[in-house]
Amino acid sequence: MKVLAATLLVAVIAIGLTLVCLTALQAQVPRNMPFGVTGSSPVVTAAQSAKVGGYSTSWDNKTYPNESAVMDAINQGDIYGAYITGTSSDTLILVPAKSFFATTEIGPVFAAAASKAGRPLAVEQVKPLPADKDPVGAVGGLLLLPILVGGLVSAILATKSTGKAVQQWRLAILAGYALIGTLLTLLIAGPWFGAFAGNRFWPLFPCLFLIEVTTAFVTAVLLAVLPAVVAMVVALAFFIVVGLPTSGSAGTALMPAYWQTIGGWLPPRHGADLIQNVLYFSSNNITTPIVILLAYMVVAGVVLGFLDIRARRTSAAAARTAVQGNGQTGGSAARRVAAVLAIPLLLGGLQQCLFASNYTSASHRPLAHNLPFAVAGQSPLLSEVQKNISLDVTTHASESDAKTAIGKADAWGALVTADGQSTLIVVPSISDLAGLDLITQFERVARSSGAQLAVSSYTPTPLASGDPFAIVLSMLLTPLLIAGYMSSTMLRTATGVPTGRYRGLVLLAFSVVFSGLVALVAGPWRNGFPTDKFWAVWGIMALVVAVVAMFAAVLQRLLGAVGTFITVFIVILFGKPSSGGANGVPYLPGFWRAIGPYLPPENAYLLLRNTVYFGGNGITRPLVVLGAYLVVFGALLGVLDWWRKPGLEVKDVSKTAEAASASAATPAGVAI
């Protein structure tokens, strides 16, 4: 019964995360998007009636008297863009700092509408993102991620590792941890990796501290008033499973209206708004997020203070008796508490720092490196483009041959030139970023040289209707990895020992059943991948979950609770950022490109993507690597569980440390 309850809990958390991510993020198109206008225009009407990725859009038009008023609204961070109607021509203003991906959608629909109406249109960008630090607007989410992790894990460890002994110092411990964690996060992201301008360091510091301490206080209150497992599940839902995907880091108005409303009640949304406005909007419009976060923090702090005072009074007599009986002083008790807390909090701090360093270094500035690119025919555009983007060019005899290379996942785009006309072919199903990058670079060169350039897209297997931007498979990777190591961890916690002769079979059964449920949610329900690929996707998902579960189980069998931490480090803190995700491996820095092929996440994603959208081409290496992991670690687990002596019983503190580690790792990849 305990085993069933443990695996069911893991399934609920991971499937919940899957559902929230898919419903909130799979089709990011304008929904009630604040947009500035200076007057009526048939272009605005036509553009806002157009569909994006097959989805209808909706807009919240704000009317301003003139362009100056529009700029004031933009500087306040109030609108995503604006359309300025002129006498003989119009101007479209885009605001990349508000949302990079919203800009990539607003620009084309308005340009197409203006062209169709025969209306000259100039496009201007204001509040551009810094190309050398944050070209796609990812830094806000990358800063929010480790801050939420730090607050969550510090509260779990500080509250549970020493039990009641820590209550009288709980607020101070959590605040002190948040102070140090915030400082380290900013030092890593800013001065070390250069993800934001130096003059934003100190304005960001109190904001991130407020977010982290709020997360810690609220989590600690939940742990104080609810059973431990219930409290951790609620905290995960509040800050991670629901809170992080609906934080709006990529653009709040790109989510469905109901998630915009729900997210508005949760701290992560206000944390994301606070970070964005401090980073790029001169700290305008930060009063509301600060007030709401302070309200959460103060209420949680008052409740914790009351509980701590009450607990201190009831335990005072017992403490005095204990001191008289064994000669222990208050100072020695405090030192004992500090000693018990030191290692768990150091491990939590290490996790926070690695979330900050690994995800920031891998994702804050995606630049193509040897991007596979096919060429048919001669064009002067290519050499000029290669001055600004690294391409791994292969030459083909014809457009048909170039498309064959694309169909094998050997090329991420192509340039076909015939009779003086060049056509750029982009491949939306292979990367959500490569197509945008290639179009930007080739159109820039074509404009400067006066050359003719047509752009077309080609998908060997059409994208599913519920995955217009080719991000669903990448989003599914996170719950699969989480379910893998959490199933092993919770099974170990439920049984009380890190062994059991049929544990491997239990984990395999869980992998099959859980993956089938995720496939049903993502496929038939949410149309996130072609339905004719259902059985293949189910099998691949089961393989991925089983690989991570076996890997975690072996490390836990050999190293106990430390094995859980090592699993999180390898799979989540190093494996996930090296997977490349929806951007693709060519957009990773060198270190991450080098280690990815040896770890499960990259191979899992490539196996899923190439099976679903590229006819099963290029899957030999992923299958071999994942198969090797499964066979080797499955065999080791069988040997350890059947022929070695049973492991030591899992102690309560170890259980808590493992649960905290698992909880902290849950967000990885949700905002990336």
C-alpha cells in the first residue's frame, strides 16, 4: 500500500506539471495582449483578426493621443507594442524587452496586414534586449528559477532537519540563508556570466531577496501547519508546478486568460514582473509586485513567529529540566542545532548555486555554433551571413536533395538559389530558434545588398496542431526526468530501506504506466504530437523514465541519501541544461555541447524529436546510449538487490533531505 501511495504521489506531481505546462505554454499567442494605438486603422483590425500558429488571438487595445504618450506607456512596461497611424504611412513599435517571443509574432502579422492593405509600414524596436547578454529575454526566468529553488529547499531543510529545536531561530535562519543565496545567485549570473548589466546588480538584490525569503516563509508555514508530505506537495504546486509555468517570464499575455488570472494570485508571477521591470524598465511599475510579495512574507512571518513563540513557551520547562539533568547549556544546544543544519543547508546552497550557474551559462545567450545548413546553388548572401552566424554548410545538387538532408535531420535550414532567385528554407520542427535566427540574418544581408530573397518553411512531418512552435516535446522531457528519480526516491522512502528484490520491476511497471498517462495527456488530449506517433512516443517515454529511475536506484543503494543528490546533480543540474531543449544543441556553449551526448536528457530529447518529426532518422546514438544506461544500471540494481545484504534503514532526516532535493529539482527546465 505504501509503495502504491508513493508512486501515485509522484505520478500526480509529474502529470500535474505536464498539464500546467502544456495548457499554459504549448501555444503562446497574444491573449488579451495590451497594445497601444493612436487611432483606428484597417491594418490594426486585419492584423488582430489574424491567427498565429493556427490559434485565434485577442488584444486589449489602449488608445493614446500621440506617439509621446505611447512611449511613456512603453517605458512603464504597460504595453507589448503599438501601432502609430500616420497620414501616408504608419509605424509599428515593438518592445522586445517586454517579450521577445511576442515581438516575433506581432511583427509578421502587422507587416502582412499592412502589405495586403497597401499601407507603407516602418517597424521600430524600442527597449531592445542586450544582444551580448540576453538576446531572447531568458534572463528574468533564469534568475527566478534558483531563487525559488533556494527558498523552497531552505525552508524544507531548516524546518525538518532538526525538528522543534530550530523553531526559535527559524525566521532568522531562513532570512540569513536567503540573503546569502540571493547574493551568490546575482554574483554568478551577473559578474561571472555577464547575463545582465552591472548597474542592475544592486537594484536587483533587494528584489530577489524579497522573492526568496517570501518563498521560504510561506513554505515554512505550510510545513508547520500541515503534515510534511502534504505541505511539500502544496508548496511545490504553489511555487513550482503551477507558479513557475504561469509566472509569465516569456510574456504573461501569451498565456490563456485563465492562467493569466490564476498566476496573478501567486508569488512567482509578481517575482517575474519585478525582475523584468528592474532589469529593463528602469524599475517602473514595481509597487504592485513588491506590495503583494511583502504581504505574503509578512503574513507568513507573523504566523511563523506566533507558532515559534507558542512552541518556545511550551518547551521551556522541558528544556530547563534537560539542562539540569545533563549539564547542557543553551550555548551547547545552539551549537548542536547549527551543526545539524550546516550540512543540509550547504547542500541546499550548492543546489541553488548550480541552478544559477548551469542554467544561466547554458541558456542566457544562445548563439549558433556549426548550425547544420544545406546549400543548393551559388549565392553571395551565404558568405556575408556566415560573418555573423556559425554554419556547418553542406552542398547539394538541388532543392530536392537539400530537403532530403532536412528530412534526415542533417540540415536545420537551406538556401536554394536558381535563376538569380534565392530561397531560404527554415525548419520549424527542428528548433524554435534556428528559423528566427536564419531569417533575421539572411534578410538583413539581403536588404543591405538589394538582393531578392524568398522565405519558406518545410517540415518533413507537419507539426501537430497543439504544438505550433515545436516546444511540446522539450516540455515533456522535464516531467519524465522528474518522475524517474522521484519514483525511486519515494519508493525508497516508503519502504524504509534502499533495497527490495522486486524494486526494479516496480520501477519498470511505474515507468510504463506513468508514461502511458503522459502520452495520453500530451497526445490525444492536448494534440501536442501527431496521434499516429502515440505508441512510439509512449515507448520512448517509458524508456526515459526507466533509465533515470534505475540510475537513481543504484546510486541510492550504494550511497544512500547522497545518491539522490548526485542523481539530481547529474540528471537535472548537468543533464537538463546540456539537452539543448527546443533551441537545439548547436545553440549551447562548448562545455554543454561536449557533455550532453553522454547523459540521458539530450539523448532522450533527440530520440523523441527525431522519431516524431524526422522519420526516425538520427536515432541510433540516442537509442544506444539510453539502452546502455538501462541495461547496465538495471543489471547493477538486480545484483545489488538480490545478492548484497540489505541497506541500512532510511532515517527520517535522510528522507527529508532526499525529499528536499527532489522538490528543489522539480522546476528545472520549466522556464527554460
